[in-house]
Amino acid sequence: LFGVSSAAPAGDLVTTIPGFEQYFTQGQSNVSFATYSGYLSVDLSDAGLDYDALSIHYEFHTCVLGATKCPVAVWHQGGPGGSAVFGSWTEMGPWQYMSQGAVANFDNAWNNAANMLYLESPAGSTIADRGTGWSSCSIAGVKQSRCSWDDVTQAVAYAHT
């Protein structure tokens, strides 16, 4: 548990978020948890899929009670094709963008009880099929404009992630 909750690279630490600047001072968070955002590189060369690599965007919010005191919960949005970032930023995360603008959701955020890892998968996930996702798939090192999955191929990709 400690290994997973402390494995986020220091370079992925979020030091400011547009709309939430008041919660950060000189690149340091003024709240009782840390937010990380970055990419996981996934090698699929031996998976028997059309794609040989994935770049999966993640967000990680440490638990308010302390990273080593809480379990790690991994969130995949419904779909396939729904971005977990959508869930983080509109449903259960501490930082939310709603119709009224930026909302700090500290009281109801799921990171009050767990270290929350949001994986934007499958690669090519979007919000409302608008190409808004950050994860991608590659063939021979070339990023593809679209990724196509079925239940079986996505299960194989998840297993490698």
C-alpha cells in the first residue's frame, strides 16, 4: 500500500490549477492532500493487440488522512470510452468545474477516505466523443488519432496497465 500511495513521480506534483489558485502558494498546496497528474507508459508489444504502446493519463489525489493511512481506490469511468478525468472533475474529486465555475469539493471528495487514482482509459477516451481525452495508443511509435477497443482487447490492455 505505501509503495502505491508514494510512487507518484515528484515531477507530476500539481503546483497550481486554474480557478483554484487560492489553494496554492508559491507552487505549494495549502490543503491536506497532494494532487499528481501525469502519464503511465504501457508496453503492449507482447499483448497480441493492434497497438504496441499506450500512454495513459492519470490523476492521483492522496488521502486527506495521510497517504499511508488509507487504501488506494482506482477509478475507471463507465464506458468504454468515458474519461475518468470527467469523474474526478465533475463527480467525486476535490477540484471540480461545474456550471457555476471552479468548486472546491473538499467535504464530499472521495479522497477523504482513500488515495484516489483516476486512470483515463481506455486509451482514446473522450468526453462526449469530442476528442477531449489525453490518453493515446501507438502503432510502431506513431500516435494514432483514434483507438478502437472491444471488451476483450480492452481487458488485455487493462491487464498490461
